[in-house]
Amino acid sequence: ASDRASPPFCHTGRSCGGLLPPSVSRMAEAASLLEKYSSGTGSGEGLTSAEFRQTILKFKPDWEKYDATKAQASHLKLVEAEVPALKNKMIIQGDLQILKAAMDALTIPEEKPVQWILTLLYDMLREDSSCFSVFEEALKQQVGFYKPLVSVLERQSVDQYIADKAAWLLTALIGNIPRFFSQQDVKAVVATLQRSDPVCSELGVVDAIANLLKADSFRAAVWPMPGVADRITGVAAQSASPPYLYKCIFALWMLSFEAEGEIYFKEELIIKKLRDVLTHSRVEKVVRLSLTVLRNFLTHTAFAEHVVELGLLEVVQQLEFEKWRDSELYDDIRDMAQQISAQVQEMSNFDRYERELKEGQLKWGFIHSSKFWAENVLKFEQNDFRALKMLASLLHSEDTTTLAVACHDIGEFVSMHPLGKKMISNLQVKERVMELMGSVDPALREVRREALLCCQKVMLNKWQDMDNIPK
């Protein structure tokens, strides 16, 4: 069985990038975290999120009063605020015209009735994800949600609370019922969310993007769009609010279900961000989800290498000395530390170094670090210095990175092995390194640098040898 965390499932039970993760209870806790830390926006400035929500739900819309809804007032009167989601779900199942009327209500000029209907729909879906099924049924019957909700986000001026809830509702539908939306629809939504004169809050935008990334069919389209990756990976781990930080990590979690190579990632940047979060954040939900993201990304070779090279093992091990309310978090931390430790052992393996030599192409990574050489330099004596001879032959490679890494590694061998200078002299390596050092080819800039450093190590070793001559 794989250690990889299971992908989330939608209300139908299919793996479709939906709302429910492997543990329903943990997602419920995460939702509670977001509610706990969110602050009021728009008309609710000065109130907590909970207080502002209460002021909205106390309002009793008179649907017959508004031109947009007076013809459908009887339908809208059937649903109520602050009742169990299941009750409203059953009512709407019996009369899908309610959802059509709710979309018409979004055109009402007054803010309060629009806030009320959006809050009702938002609360219903957040409380019970099975409620997406009534929206799916409505979509089958040609009830439109895309245009009414996008029109709210495209307005020149709109209450921020309304914009955030409209953005959440639209993207939640796309993320959980993706087959009713096109890639063009999704790209247009992302562009609208990130407009130059934004109507949504920063949290509202990242919340909406995270929703879109739930749909595995749209991740490859959403992530490369201008501003998306920078917004998610640019979050400040030390100063961002817990809900904003959580949503950024949630977005990375959605991406971690993609097969390696399916989407272009800046792996090092993402791992550095996770390291920053685990170093500075002590919000349990954020830490737990960050560990889950790490676990998934460890199955990707490129990510695993950066996890080892950037010292995530020490960062994760340090978490065990913190005081956590949830005792299960200690188990998650120890499990993650063990997995990273196994990766460290794998990446420190001398056999892995030899495999890279046999492939004839070297690339920067842990097995070319000083730590690796300190632990493995004597293994180069095996099989009559076979690995060293293979390394020397790569100084004639046509690949510039291979040349640079080969010069670096020879310098490490010279400085760390007792017979380093003698072996290099026997293989006539110094002449080739000096030749590379004197190259004027602009493409060999990195190679010249590494060749110079290599020569310096050879010369340093030479002067040390002279110091040891008896006087």
C-alpha cells in the first residue's frame, strides 16, 4: 500500500478533486479553523466573521419587494437560514426553481438580500457536501450558475463580502462538479479573480483558487496562469493570517496529487515554502496539512531531493519538541521524520552516485554535496577506483552541467581523500581541468568557475604536501 495520502472525493464518491479529503473529520476541523480566524470584510468591517454572519441571517428578505424576484418569491420563501443543511437540501430537491430564483436574486441592487442568499447557499454546502448533488441536478436541467456569479465578480463596484461568497460558490461548483464547465470558463474565472481592481479580498481569491485546484481536470490549466503560483508560494509564513496560510497549503495539497511531470513546478521554491511554514507556524491544522503535502511530494523524485537538500528532516524533528493539543500530531511528525530519514539514506547511497556516473549525465543534488563526500569518499577506492575513473571520463562530456559537477566532485575528492592528489595525477585530470578553466566559451561560465575551484583545491593540497617535507 502506498504512503501517499488519498485524493479528495466529491459528493458522488468519485475521485474528482472534490470537497472531502481522506478524513472527513479533519476537513471539518479545517473549516472550523477558517471560520475561527477569518475577519469580517466589506460591510462587516469592525465585526468578527461570526457577528457579521449573524447580522446577515437576521435580515428577512421580502422577495416580493424586488423586481428581480417578485415573480419567484414563493420559491425563495421555502428556504430558511440557520436550519440544518439537509432540510434546505430536501426542499431544493423538490423544487430546483429555487436555485434559478437565487441566481436571479443576485441582480438585486440592495446588498442585504444578496448577502443573505449567498450566505445560505455557502453555509449549506460547507455544512454538508452532499448538497452539491442538488446543484448537479440543477445543472443537468440547464439552470445556469456561471454567468450570474461571474457577473457579480465583473461589476465595477461590489461589496467585498458578496464578491468573496460569489467567488467561493462559483469555484466550489467548478471544483466539485467540473464536467459542467470548460477550461475556457475556468481561465476566465481566474483572470477575473485577479483583476487589477480586485473586488474580492486576498483570502477570497486564494480560497477560490484552492477550490478550482480540487478538480484534477483543471489543475494543469489553473496553476500556470499568471499570478497563481506566485500568490500561493509567495505567502509569508511568519506574518500571514492562519486561514490565508492554511488555504495556500491546501492549494499545494491539491497539486500534490498530480503525477510527477504532469505540471511544471518550481520544486525548490515549494519545498522552501513548506520549510518556512513548518519553522514558523504553530497552528496545528496548518502544520498537519503541511506534513501531508510533504508526504505526497516525497513520491516525486525532484521534490524528494529538495526535501533532503534543504534540511527538512531537522525542521520536522524539531516539531516533536513543541507542545501540541492533538496527541496524534506527534505520530504524524514522527512518521514524516522517518520517511524523510529514509530518503536521506537513499540519496546518500554510493550506489546511487555510481548509477548517475553510468548514465553519463551529472546534475546538482545531494550526492554532490560536501556531506555526501565526507561520508563516502573512501568508497571511491572500491573496484580499483572505478567510480573515480568514470568521473574523470566525464570531463569530456558535451553537457555543461555534467562538466561543472565533474570538476566540483574531483575537487571534493582531492581535498577529502588521503591519496586524492596522487590519484588525480595518475589519471592526468589536472590538465583537462586547467583546459576547461581557460575556456572562453560564454556557455561554459559555470564550468570555468568549478574548474577554477577544483584547481585551487589541487594547489592547496600541493602546498600542504610541501609543508610536510622534513626540513
